[in-house]
Amino acid sequence: IPYLVFVTDSKWLLISILCFIGEFVFLSKKESEIDCYMRIILYICSWNFLEMRIGYDGKRAVQNFTGLGNYSRYVVQSLSAFAPENEYWLYAPVHRENQQLSSMVAESRGTVSVHYPSYWLWRGMTSLWRVGGIRRTLKRDNIRLFHGLSNELPLTIHRVREVKSVVTVHDLIFLRLSHCFS
């Protein structure tokens, strides 16, 4: 079962970046910021950060130059600066020239890398690779945590017991203003 991170506004962005490392998270505006930070810090102190390999859905980081692409690159860049002992692997279905991403990878000094489907069949069916084929890739690459950065996870991620997963949900306005949606 994936763990959820809800980003409700920009002041919660840092909290969501830190929280995805743990096994909890529903950020509520009812909880004070101090309480939430303390909960995060206590949890992080109990986590073993040593040399963890973290995988990300890198489609948006590679293909989008604004919006979710910026968010994805910012999360990976921030975490690689915060915990440089870890490895951060972005998995993208297709290669696209992206100067922002190239700069980030170069500045990371080897902690951030981008990976594409290696098997010829998956290179031809990239949508299917993102939905299910990536599962074997994550296991082969010894990914301990997979973060779906844009509202989705591979359908079969739960079948890889060695890989925990988390997804960031960006827009929940339909929950607060359900009467505005049909």
C-alpha cells in the first residue's frame, strides 16, 4: 500500500519532501507546523538513511519544463542536497533533451541519475513500461523507495515487497469543493 503525501500549498512543500521518506503522512492544516516538524524530525531520526537508493517517476522531470516538471526536479534536487549519501534514480519512459535536468544531474556529483527502459520491448511500449514493466527494473536496481511524483504509481508496484512506495497528490480541491465538480 503506498503512502500518501498531500501538498495543499507551497508552505507544506518542504514538509511533503521530508515526509515521503517515512511511513506516515496526511498533512492537515489543523496540526500546528511545529507539531508536524517535530513529528517529522523524530521519525527521521529513527530512519536509517545510510546509502539508500530512491527511485522516482521521472516522466515529468524529463518531459515537462514547467509545473510538475519543476516540482519533480525540485524534490530530487532538494533531497540530494539534504542527504547526499543516498542515490536518486529518475525513471523516465523516453529520453528528451532537458537542460534543467542535465544541469541538476551534473551538479549532484553522481547522486542523481536518469534511467530509461533498457529492454527493447519496453522502449517500444513506454506506457506499458510505466504501468507495470518498471516493477522488475526497480527490483533489479535495488530501489528501496519509489516516489510517484505526479499523482500516480505503477499498477504492479505492490508486488515488489522490497520496494516501499509513496505518491504525491497535487490537487485535492474536488474534495473540498465537491459541489463544483460533476
